[in-house]
Amino acid sequence: MNEMSKTEITDKKKRYAAGVLKYAQMGYWDGDYEPKDTDILALFRITPQEGVDPIEAAAAVAGESSTATWTVVWTDRLTACDQYRAKAYKVEPVPGQPGQYFCYVAYDLILFEEGSIANLTASIIGNVFSFKPLLAARLEDMRLPVAYCKTFKGPPTGIVVERERLNNFGRPLLGATTKPKLGLSGKNYGRVVYEGLKGGLDFMKDDENINSQPFMHWRDRFLYVMEAVNLASARTGEIKGHYLNITAGTMEEMYRRAEFAKQLGSVIVMIDLVIGYTAIQSISEWCRQNDMILHLHRAGHGTYTRQKNHGISFRVIAKWMRLAGVDHIHAGTAVGKLEGDPMTVQGFYNVCRETHNPVDLQRGLFFEQDWADIRKVMPVASGGIHAGQMHQLIDLFGDDVVLQFGGGTIGHPMGIQAGATANRVALESMIKARNEGVDIATEGPEVLRRAAKWCKPLEAALDTWGNISFNYTSTDTSDFVPTASVS
Amino acid sequence: MRITQGCFSFLPDLTDEEISAQIEYCLGRGWAIGIEHTDDPHPRATFWEMWGNPMFDLRDAKGVMMELDDCRKANPDTYIRINAFDNTRGFETVTMSFLVSRPAVEPQIIMRRTEVDGRAIRYTHEVAR
């Protein structure tokens, strides 16, 4: 480290004289700081305003997300203020993105309340994203120390117990979202659910904006859906489920809907990310008490996760949600209609499913993360995917994932059951071939064509969608090329 | 009706050669193979009868196939499944499960409805014998 590594004013008289100091001078920059194992670490991508020194900008981020205000306050001296100050400890230019810098900040554990995502986020993303000296800021990644992880209960069910409850091992789970998402009556809606489940799916799903609209009251939906789920179970001998979306205007109403889902014997309920972190933690606790799998739809995330220069990376949201305690989370498809660079999306999946994440810059994982045995979250791939992409999906994501083909099931030319069967046959054929040693990344299409010879629904699916792809450039890719630090 | 539990039930029934290939895959990943049989394919019938303990020290698919033959002879006309167990920390459960025998005539599963308060219904399932 050079002379820039410390710019803190150490003379107490000068440091606490009334007035305005640079954040780095106030002690929010320490290029020599060695993060402790118990520190929470955050990586921000910042774009300082023209003329703002990147180190001062990084110090400001550390300051505004911990103890600082814009001026010097003598009351700092009543506290062990050195330890309450977050410390920016590394600043690097972002490769290939002029004007942007990766800035690393360490926070002492005392800054955070145990078991509260709301408290964590109020600090880390509370003020700093509106800070004028920055044109833009993005929270790229976080390292959550074991000591902090252990203050959360995590997913109420987790991948292992979910599979045991569903008696479903050795392949991805299959789902579909009921379509059209709006307008079906309860009875018509239940029909779609029955057809999909009997045809071979494990789960059907409410969409994020199906709650209790004039065309379908929530109780009607729940009653018809559970008739469909139980009948499909009788016709197949399998455990089936439907994500009953219990999102509502108040927690009281959400608990009411959750209780009714439980009374009717549903194995799973669903919430939307827009209900907020505290509501998510509350319903997670309810699920834990009631043997219920909790499905999270990430509704709204694209407003702040998609653009690389400002907002929060979805990998951070995935980390928060693993702590907050959800069992399923929509984490992208890479090959479907929605945003997602394949390596970046794999990074999200690793956050959900691994017991320990090593640093993996190509997948956007900047920190090592030990999950302290917190249960694993089942990622969900949903949005514009179809049976013809089965080999790509399994090759990218492996077995512990829910593959959801909504339009690809319900829009099948031979009907919904046929659509579901096509997906299930495509899935089982591909798993079997992979296990037999076939290189499905290259020979996958051939595996599908062979199965289509004896499975008419699969043949029709491949004829209808076989050539559909969504090849657009991703906006959220990892800028991972390592370069020299500016400090 | 065809019960579709297990990860290959939508495919034509696996031949012994195909079963053997799947077992090789499991053994190659260090998983232990167990054989289980039942005449009760209820969706929530968790505990089928074990044909001995999972074969933790067996590393050859041929050995499993011999056990499977014995199990089939001793339990004709039942459901038999192959389970693979992964004892890696963080998994520690069945990691793959597929049917390898079915009875000649599979039973129906009956759904029973008990009408309770309001329009709510309690559902139970029963295997018809």
C-alpha cells in the first residue's frame, strides 16, 4: 500500500473540530484494513460524479452506509466510533467500464440486529444510493459471516426436505403457470390446474398478480385448485402441488389465506417479493410452524437488478432471501424470454444451492460464502422456456431446479395434458440419457427427436416451438477481468 | 392405472440393461443403492419394505442386478424401486429413485371427499385392492 492507504486525520482536535471534512479524512477509508472473519463485507460498483476522487467516493459510501453524516459531530467521541465506522478498504476500476469502480466495504457485526433483513438493508442500501457525489451505485455482492448467518433460520423446508415430502428424487421438478393469468373463473382455473398435473407436472402455479380480483375470489380459487390437485394425485399416484399465492394487502389477510391453504391440504403457498422483507420473514416463520413449502416470485426485482450501473445485483437479493427463509425463488432461465447471462444466472443458482460458495468471478461471486448449514433454496427457471431447450436447461442448472413451462404447456396444440406429458417425457429422456453418459449439451436435440418418435405430444411440441429462441444480448453480465488496484 | 412415481415412469419400462446403466451412474458418484418393494403405492406411503440394507460397500452394478433378481423372485407382482443414497453433508437423503418392477395389474387410487364446513372438502386417498 502506498501513502494513499490512510488519509484519516488522527489528531483528535483537528478531527473533531466543527465543520466539514472529507469522508476519507473522517476514517471511512483504510487501504490497510484486513477484514475480520466476522465482518459483513459489501462490494459496490460506483460511478463518481465528474471530478470526485474514487477513494473519497468509496469512503463516502462506507460513511453513509454506517455512522457518518455530512458534517463532523462531537458526539462521535462518546462512542467507540472507530469500530462503528464502516471501512472502505479496496477500490479497483471496473474492467471495460470507464468511470466505474468496484469499492469494497467492511462493516463490524455490531452494526446489525440479529435475524433482520430489514435492519441489514436499511444500513447497506438505506441512504447511499441517493448520495449526490455519486452518479450511480450498485450493490454487487455481499459476504455474510457465519456468525451473522446463524442468527437466521433460513428456508422453512429446503431442497432436501421438499424432495422427501414430495417423494421426488433424481430429476428437476416440473411446473407451469396457469394461463391466462387474469380472467379465468375459479372453476375454469382449476380445470387448467388438473390438466397440467394429470399430464405429468409436479406443480402448477398462480401468477404473481393473481390475488383476489373481481373475476376470481381467492377462496374460490383455493377450493377448485385443491380439488384439481387431489384428483391429479389420485390419477397418478404422485404428490402434486399448486403454489397458492397468498399475497394480500395486509399480513392479517395473508395469514388468513395461508390458514385456508393449510386446511385444504396444500403442500405449498406462494408470496411475491413486493410484499417486503419483513413480511417475507413473518410468513416464513408461519410456514415453518405449519409444514408448508414457501414459493417466492421475484416480482418487481427487474426495476433494480437489471442495469449494471445502478441498483442491486440479484445475487445479493438471493443471499438475503436464503437468510430470510424462502424455499423456492425465481432465479432466471438464461435461455428464456427474460434477462439473464448464463454464467451470471449460474452464480445465482450457486448462491441458492451450495453449502459453500468459493470466489467465482466469472459467475459474479466476488466473496467466499460459508452458508453455515442453512438449508438450500430451490431455484425456479420460468419464463419463455419450452421442451426443445430441455438439454440446455439441464446442462446449465442440473437436477435441483423447478423448470416451469407455462405457455409451453398450456399452449400445446394437442391440449394441456399433452403439453405437460411432452415436457415430462423430454425431461425424463434427457436425465436418463445424461446418466447413461450421453453428452446432452451437443446430443440433446437428438435425444429429444428419438423420444418424439414414440411420444406424439413431444413431437408436436418440437414442431411448434423447436426453433424458438430468445437471443438478445444480456445487460447484466459479470465484469470480471482482474486488473490492478488504484490504491 | 400406471403409477408414475420415480424419475423414469413416463418412459417405456427400463430394460435390465438400462437399469444397470443407471446403477453404474449412481455408483460412479459414490451413492449407495437400496432396493425396496411394496404392494401399497399410496402417494404418501413413504416406507416401502427394504430388500436388505442399502449396499454401501458394493461397487459393481452386477451385484445390484443379482439382488434385484432375487427380490423380483421373492416378490412377484409388486412394485420394486431402486433408490440411491447420497451421504454428502447437506444432502444426506435419497438422491435418485426409479421403479424397476410393477404388478401386472396396477391398483386404482381412490380419492375420497369429506364435505366439511362451508364448501371446504377434506381429501383422502386410498389404494383400491
